[in-house]
Amino acid sequence: MELLERARELSIYTAYNINVDAIVYLKGEHITKLVNEFGENAIRKRMDEYPREVSEPLDFVARLILALKTGKPMAVPLVNEELHTWFDSHFKYDVERMGGQAGIISNLLASLDFRRVIVYSPTMAEKQARMFVDRPNLHYPVVEGSRLVFKHPYDAYRENDPIKINRIFEFRKGTRFKLGNELIEVPFSGRFILSSRFESIKIETRDELRPFLPEIGEMVDGAILSGYQGIKLRYSDGKDANHYLKRAKEDIMLLKRNKNVRVHLEFASIQNRELRKKVIYNLFPLVDSVGMDESEIAHVLNALGYPELADRIFTYNRIEDTVLGGKILIDEMNLEVLQIHTIYYIMYITHKDNPLSEEELRSSLEVATTLAAARAKLGGIRRPEDFREGLTVPYNERGEFVKLRFEEAKRRTREYKVVIIPTRLVKNPVSTVGLGDTISAGAFTSYLAMLREKGCFV
């Protein structure tokens, strides 16, 4: 709790993706109805084809059942805007709430009473604005005349702005259903995210705000950027991914122009390999910190030209392979720190000359997993005292195994600092949405707090 209190003295800027999460708590009967509607043969055929985006309902059913069979969280883009009607007719949403990495992180940090939280998205519809917490430390930047002013998001919404809705299907360990003669039992709790990817939602800083990014950079200690998975390869107006990635690079450099602002990029699943590669090579070298899960580091390594290592991580989930992949990533992308979060452990990989000791890095990860445990147990974090609920959650049952495998992997890491801790795992979480974002925000801000105390900021 002490380290979190020190982190709460920070000011943080976070952008770009906010959306409404429409959540369905999946039951066996939901799946059975879908199987009956589309038929076993059609579903199995589409599962073998492994659609990387959803353009028709069968794509969705195939990828959903793949997620349920493995029990692993997955995110797949919805590219057909006309399917809204089909989903709304097939599912009743149990919860509608704030979604998107920037939205979740800004509400989290504001609720924890951080000194100042500036959240930015190029769109701000009224329904979306109402989902931000009502806290005086939460601000949205607005240009009025030629001046930069800050308002609560609800006071800054625009009448005609589009809204992005992501559908999240939460599933529980032990859920059973039949696919033909095969009885499937879900091995782990998790979620399947269907992310809306439409041209109306851009990942960029609007032109009127861009000149003020250096001023915003001077006001904050760190920036957490996310949402680049929403960039499209090509747009109907002739622009392409290169156009928006060029702007994204310029935005990072503008934030850093007048102050040594540490920038964290929260990476999320990008199904298209070409776009994934563009995001990695354009943005990773400009940021200080990157956060991702074990599936995402495998995707990144595949894009960097390490398909065998990526396949090993996908297939076996061995800690030593993840450590090797992390070392490759921080070297090739010149990162200061890489944070990897999985169901059973969280890991930092840095170079040996990182100013924080291994014990300090470990304490940062402890803040991260405790915050995530509190969110999973309570369904959300609404005040700083909620952190204590996470301390009541035990480390997962594989904790000792994680430590043993880590000690074996660590023998090959003399030029690096590699720290790993088991996660605190809630057996019956209220929700799993946003746990990765909570881990990354807790880790990055506590890391920043210790760097600042050591005088590592200019």
C-alpha cells in the first residue's frame, strides 16, 4: 500500500481508445443455441479456417468456440457494422460500462486518487462521457479559441460524435456444452472480446489539440498509450495505416519534446500480421515501456522473424521461452522495460543497468497483481482503500511451480534483470475485463514513482 500511495502523487496522460463494453455472461445454453442454429459441420469447417475477423455470424461462433475450448482470452475485430442488429437480437447484455484501455485506466487511476489524470480520445459521445467516474482529478483536454483548457469528460462531449461498442463474452471454468458428439468443458475462466473496428473511429490526436501536446507532456510524469490495434490498413478516403502511424510517432515525440516523460505502450492483439509488424517497428522504438500478455508476445516475435520461438510460447507456455522472447524484444526495440502478464505470473525484463533493483521491480509487480485481484474480486476499484481487498486474495496454486521454472530460466539472464511473481488469482471473479490494463497501469505507475524518487526524471 505504501508504494501505491507514492505512485498516487503522479500525474498521468492516457489515450486513445475508449468504448462501451457490452458484457454477456455466457452460459451453456447460449452456446447450445448457437450450435443448433449453425450446425456442427459448418462450425467445425469455419474453425479450421480460423477467421481473423468477424464479417458474418459464423465467423463469430467459430472463434468463440475456439476460445472456450482453450479457456484463453481472445480478441477478434468485428468489421461488418451491419451485424449490430444480429448481436442485439441474439444476446441480452448483462452490463454496459466503460471499456477500452484508455477509458479503463483513466477511471482506475482517478478512483485511486492520482494527482491528475488526463484522458484523451478523438471522439467523446454523451453516452461514453457518462461512463467516466465523477472525480475532480479527471480531465479531458479541450481547445477553446487558442487556449488549452481541461474539463471533466462529461462537460466535453460532442453531440454528433460516434460511439464504439465492444461486445465481451465472459465465460466461466467448468461451463459445458456439446459440439456434435464432443462434450466441451471450459478449462479456465476468461473472456472473448468482439472489438468494433469501423472507419468512423480513428486512433489519432485531433489537429486542434496536437500543438498542445508538448504542454500536456510538461504537466505529467508519464503517458500510457493504447488502441493502435484499431488502426486499419486502408481507409475509403485513400489514407492508410502508414498515415496514422506517422501521426502517432509525431504525437509521442511531441509529448516528449519539453520533458523526459516516460511513455508506456499497452499492446493488444492485432490479427493482421502486416499491421502488427507496422505498429511494432514504428512505435516500439519510441516508447520506454511496453505491456502485453503471453499470446501477444508470441505474435510480436512471429512478426519480428522468430516463428519457432513464437510457436513454442503458443504451444507450451514455458517461462524460459517467454524470457528469451522478452530479451529479444527489449534488445531489438531498445525498450527500457518490458512487462508481460499471464494468468499465473507477471514478469519484468529490463537491462542490467536499469536504476531499479530486482527487489524494487518485484514490489512494483506486487502492486500490479494486488490491484488486479481487487478489481476481479470487487468487479471494479472505486476508492484507494479497495486495494486492501486484493491483499486478501492468495497467490495462485501454481505459484511455487512458477518460482521453480523461473529460477531455471534466470540462470541465462546475466545481462538482464528479470523479475517474476505469481499472480493473486480470484477463483470466482466478478469480472475479468480490464485485468491486464489494471496490471499494466499499476506496474507502470509504481515503476515511475520509484524512478522519480531516484532522480531519474529530467
